[in-house]
Amino acid sequence: MDRVKIGVVGVGHLGRSHARLLAEHQDAHLVAVADVNEAARTAASTTYEVEAFADYRELAGRVDAVSVVVPTWLHREVAGFFLENGIDVMVEKPITPTLREGEELVELAARKQRILQVGHVERFNAVVRAILQQGWRPRYVEAERVAPFSFRSTDIGVVLDLMIHDIDLVLALVDSPLVDVDAHGGAVFTPAEDLASATLKFANGSAAHLTASRVALKPARRMRLFSPDGYASLDFQKAHGIVIKKNPGWELQKLDLGQVVPGQDLWKFVFEGLLSVQEYKLDTGNPLNEELSAFLNSVRTRARPLVGGEDGCAAVGAAERVLAAIAKNRW
């Protein structure tokens, strides 16, 4: 198959990065962009020497696939138009503002036999992929995702804006039905919730505590995972991760501390003999580029996306339960 003819709908803050990476990608032929903002579409058209349209529907017949990077409330309309017209779609997270709309997109993609991928970019970080590939199942997860107010994504609250990243990761990592949600949150700068704290409990006994805020003084994106086999600490902000696992033969009750030679560093005895420690650089490569590459591969091979529409719906479904709990406890 030749390079995928692709367009980008929405070339604002994030869409510009999509356009830049696709313009440089060996498997993509960036054909056109669309944006209602004249300055944004003109800048993209000039930079990448492609056609630009105010109406996204003008891309139909010109492209095989699109990357949809528009406000969340437009996802159902825009992604649905392209799927209906036989065009493969990658839509930024969250898939839609509501589970019902997301399920409509999934059904439409299935009926039209089109690829539908959702932009949960954290799935493409090196340590996350390694943990998922190892089948490591955490029993408890703590996650914090906070940022200063950016004046972007104000059409949704912090749960669908920021917490959705960690909801998706927890659902993928725990891989068990969500059975209970408790949450609190409130508005500060916008009509929607600007900060939220949620506890998620799963059928297999696992639990996760998630915190999100877009009114913090400094950004932070951290996650810690605990299981009977070990511990992982991920810092998405500093692009660093560490995984500590018990080596074969670890039995605390049978440890002979007499093996420690006088003067020997106990830390070295534990972490070079009893435990294995692996460090990761989370910014190995470019997660957004990896995500776009995966989408292009699915378009070319018709393979199911790593993060398909069903995954996007699962995250929004869990987010709706968080929002319902917040509604009961909101100040």
C-alpha cells in the first residue's frame, strides 16, 4: 500500500503537532487540513504546503484517513461524518463527551468496517507498554495529574480533560470490571469541575485513587502501582519510570540477614540481590508519533488499534461514573 492520504481536522495547539508529525512521516501523505479558524488553517497550509478548508466535509474524497483534533463536543459529529463516508479515523481523547455518543461511533465504525482509534497517548509511553506487555497487574494504583489553568478544553471538566488519561491507564492495567466509584470535586474557574478526586474499585479486589486538577500552581503527572510482585513509579512530567520486582526465591521469612558482610551496604544487598530494579526513560521516542504510527499501521494492515473505540468508550463510561459521584458530593 502506498502512503496513507491523510488530513488533520483542527490545527490548533495540539492539531499543529499532529500535522507536523504526519507531514514528516514516511507512511503518511498529508493532503489537507481543516479548521474554522482562518489564521490556524492558513498557517498550516503555508507551513506544510497542503490544501486548507474551513469546512471539514471538504476532505471527503481527498483522504483515506483523518486525525480529528477538535473540541470534544464536536467529536461525534466530525468523526461520525468521516466514518459514514468510509474514511478511517483517529479521534483525540476523550472519544466523545458521553458514553452513548462513543458507542454510536463504535457501531458506525463496525458497520462501515473502518478503523477507529482514540488518542490516549499515555498508552504509548515506554514503561507503560513494557508493564502491559509483561502482564503485570497492579492491586493498588495512585495517580496525580495536575496543571495550571490553560484556558484550553474548557468545554469539558477536569475529569474528561485530564483524569481520563489515568482512567484509561488504570482500566488497561487492572483489566477487571469496575464495580464501585466514589468521587469528590468542584468548580473554581469554569462551570464544570476543575478539580476532582476519585476512588475506583474493581471486581478482582484492585483499587485506584486518582487526583486531577487544572488549577494547580505547577504541573505534575505521576503514577504509582503496587502488586504482590513489586512496585512501579512513573513520572510522566519528568519522563522517568522505575520498576522494582522481587527476584525468584524472595521469601521475607527466610531471609538470612547474617549474609550481610559487616560494613556492606544493606541497600546493595537488597537491590542487587533480592530485588531487580529497571529504570525507563518515558520520552524514548515520541509518544504522539508512536500513536500516529500505530494508527497508520492499522489503516494499512486493517489490524485492530491498540486503543480502539471500545477502549475509548470504557474510559468515558468510567468517567461518567466519576462525574455522577461528584454530582452527589460537589460543593
